[in-house]
Amino acid sequence: MTLASLHSAKGLEWDAVFVVGLSDGTLPTTYAKTPEALEEERRLLYVGVTRARQWLWLSYAQSRAPGGRPRRPCRFLPQFERGGGERGGTAALSRRPERRRAQVVSCRVCGATLLAGADRKLGRCATCPSTLDEDLFARLSEWRVRVAGAQKVPAYVVFTDATLVALAERRPTGPQDLVAIAGIGPRKLSLYGDAVLALVGGASVDDLVPEEPPEKSSAK
């Protein structure tokens, strides 16, 4: 078992991950007062939940001690609040698997059920042959670097490496093809969908995100 903070977990992965202490005041911390600080806390949570290859558990304590002041669940996880009342969040999570079956994703090459998170994003087993369009992958990678730089966020916040590979393999031609790829939901579709489809259609990165000129040195 490995005990790690969200900061130290960056770049690491485990088959099973438990993210605990997801209460307001802990995540986000009470010191996060500005929108920028809150967004950084949200990114930390993203780091935590994406460390799991197969299994992910999220939890929070309703109070620090029996009979203590109730604690609110992390505001970044609205599903905790669906049950209503003080005990609703935890109960809603425990009942959820009974109401909703997990989606089964099969390898598009061999048909095997995919369990690993990276394989589910790719839509195939890691050992199955790839149909990667290397030119498209290179342009997607360069576009991601420029977009992340403009937004001042890590590149994986735009798209993970696995999502880029899936895009370069599947070559989506429309919005429905995009959202069929794990890691692309309505928000990322609205933010990046048009640009990705343009790149698939052959557009250059410069057409979409001009490269910023290097900063001039102030030294004389």
C-alpha cells in the first residue's frame, strides 16, 4: 500500500486508488479564497481521480468525531449531495451501483472486455495493433502544447496522452465520434471539438493556434 498526497501522486498510477477526506475545508482547502486558488484545488482533485487504472473509491467523513459538527462534501463532487440530508451523500454513493450498471467497453480489434483505464480510453487492448496516424498525432500534440500554454494549465488538463492516441487512431469526423472517446465529454467537446475535427480534416496547428513569438530579452 502506498500513502501519497495529491501533489506527490502526480505522474504515478495504481490499479486501485482511494481518495479520502473529500470535505469542504480539506479539498478545497480553507486557504483557497480566489477563483485561481479554487481552480488549482480542482486540478489537484483531477490528479487524484486519474491515478487509478481500474478501481477508484472516493470518501469523506460526515464529522471529525461522533456527534461533532457536520462536514460538507467536496463542492467539486456534486454527486455526493444527491441523497439529500446529512446522510444522503454517503448513502447515495453506496446505492448507486445497484441502480446503474457499469458500462462495458470492448476492444474494437479483438472484442475483449477492457478493464484498464488507458485501454478503455484507447478503445482497444494495449497489445492489439495500433492504427495510429503519426502525422495527426504530432499535430494534435503540438496543438495541445500551445492550447495548454495559452490557458496556463498542464497539457493533460486539455487531453491526456491516451486521449490523443485514441483521436489519432479513430480519426473522428463529427461530434458524436468525439464524445464516443473516453475522456471527451460535453465540456471538452464545446472547448476543443471544432479544433480537433479541423486537425483531423488536415488543418495545420498554426491555422488554429498561432505560435507565440519568443519574449524579447531586456538585457542590453
